[in-house]
Amino acid sequence: MFWFGPHRCIVFCRPEHAQIIFTDRHNFEQSPLIMPNFDLLCPYGISLLTGATWKRHIRVMLPMFKRTKMITHLDTILQCADRFIDPNLVSCCQSLTMNIIGFIGFDYDFDVKTDSPLKIAFEDFVSYAVLIMMMPWLPRWLAKLYLKFNWKYQRAHRFIRQVTETIVEEEQNKQYETENHRPKNLIASLVSSVNEDANDQNISSGLTRAEMLDEVLLSIMAGYGTTSVGLSWFIFFLSKNPHVQQRMKEELRQHNLMMTDDVEYASPLTEEKLSSLIYCECVTKEVFRLAPTISVTTRMVTSDTIIDNVPIHSGQIIFIGLLNIKTDERYWNKNPKEFIPERFLIEDKNYHTYAMVPFGDGHRACLGQDLAWIALKLIIIRCMQRGIIFEDTQENTSGYEEKLACRPKSLAVCICFDRH
């Protein structure tokens, strides 16, 4: 038990406890501390909503994030990956994943580069979002005042809003030209749902324009601030484990998937081929398991209950220590604090389902988890296909810093290429 600002919280760090909390949607709901004070910046984002309002939003958004929908975008993800290499790796990872969510979710080319205006605006926006969220004790009136008179935040917010308005306007023009078509992506679904009379009494009534714009903003932020972090950790872990890079390339050779410098002659990566790359899947799993991307998640208790003889009362805030669970040696046979993808082949093949839930679970699990999983696996495979070698350096030290998600504190690797 500990205090988080003015909130007295209970922490659970066992998979059995996580299973109870995640699967009981009647007693546990999204907590206001999931992104504290973020409603000051994006009040209608789905991550912050509960009850009938959340149901109304999820009805519009969930179909566009299903795995079956994501699988149809394999080529798009690979095309973004082929633009990837850049000296500033963390920044490059953010650019890559923003471009992916732009194409897949909005049919829009952000063309985000390290120094692009949109990238800079999001860096500023996210930095102030993190600042506000890391101070849950700050009076809301003071936080509002700070944001209102901070010219850098206001400039970033205006620029991002202009971009989201442009995305929406382009989609509206497409829909005017084409009648009676089913939404093919997130922006089409969002624009089709706009109804200024939307209300929580009718969860099928759609979204207001203000709600729709916030969902666009939050979706782009997810690509910028969280998905990219998994890729940063992949680069960090592989630079420390060259034998893993070698084994991945050996598996690709066995399936005739290594390629020359000309990407046009690459063997296509289909869903069937992805499924056959067992070791690459193990590497993806191990990145999500060991990376402290999201170290905790939180729920609010909606009615009195008991977990493992611990009484919890309605209104109580609880935390689930995701990182603690993922690295608890009681639930893993091989050293859980080491990067060992092979664990999923033998020793830890049948791990406890809730010993690794990097995206949370239950009805409030991360909406974009299928996209994040598929995108990371595709990108790391593409890096190995292209013969990239991530070499460790003295500056490439351990530790992490917390932003929207926890990213490597000092990612500094040397990038080389195999000779074909």
C-alpha cells in the first residue's frame, strides 16, 4: 500500500491477482489515475472514459483495431519500416510508428522525419502531458492555468489540432464522393459516426465532433509515445545479445526470407510466413515481457470485494504491477531478468497466462495491442532481413526514463550491415 498524491492505493503483484482484477468487469473499472490530469489536454480520449460513454466510443473504434483488420496492412507496415534507419534511434522509432498509425488508421501520410514540424509539435505536447500527469497532487485549477498561459504548449496544441482537422476534412470529402460504403479504417469509422446529438442513453448514437477529434489525437499519440518504445527496447536488447540477431537471421534463411539491398525483390511477408517464424515470435514476446514499457496499470473498485483475503472498498484505487509480475522468478523457470527468447521454446513455453500482460487485459485492455504486436514483429523481421546489425557501445547503458511509456535511458548503438 502507498500514497499516490492524495490517493491511498493498494498494489497487487501476482498473476493470480491480476487475473481476478482484469476478468471482473463488474467490480473493477478504469481508474482516474490511468493518465492523471490528461483530461485537461484530451478530455474525450477513450482511455479516460468509463461506463456508457466508454461503450459508445468503443463501439465505433474497436472494429477497426481487430487483428483481422490489422493483418491486411502488412505491406503498409513494411513500407514504413523500409524508411526506418536514422542516426537518432529513439526519435526515428517514434517517426516510424507515427507513420504506421497515419497510413493504417487515417489513410494519411504524416511523412514524419526527425525534425518535421509535426514531430516537434508532438514532442512538445507529450512533454507537457507527462509533466501534468506526473503531478497528480497539483490542483486542477493551477494545471489549467499553467497550460493556458504556456505559449509552447498552446502552439503545439494548435498545430496538432490543425493536422487532425485536415485529416477529418479529407475523409469527409471522400465520403461525400462515395456513398453507402463500409468504413475501411479508423478515420472512416470515426467520421461516419459523427452525430452532435450523440448521448450515453443510446450507445449506438455515435460521437460528437469534439469527441471524434480527441480520439484522432489520442490514436496518433499512442503511435508516437508507446508503440515506438517497444521498438527502442528491441534495439537495446539485441545490441546486448548478438547471438539473438544471428539466430533470427538463420531462421529467415531457412525460410528463404533474407533479402538483398533492393527491397523490390524481397519475398513477400504473408500471414502464413509470419506464423512460421517461431524464433522471431519468441523474440517479440521477450521484448514485450522484459521491456518496462508500461510498468503498472490501475483500476478503481466499483463495489466492495475481497482479493486473497485483502478487503477492498468501493472507490478504492488499486495498482497492478505489470513489470513486477513479468520479472517474478516464481513464475518463470529461466532467469526472468535476462533477455532469453529461447525460454518460450522449452522451459517457459507454458507460462501463466497473466504472468505476461504487457497491454493489460479484460475489457479495458489496450485497444491497439494487435497493431502493436504485429507492427513490432514485422519491423524487427525487416531489420534482420535487411542484414542490419545492432552493435553495443559504451554509451549504451541500462536504465530507463518514464515519459508516456518507459523508454531506454541511453540508447546508443552502432548500426552495421551484413555483406550479402
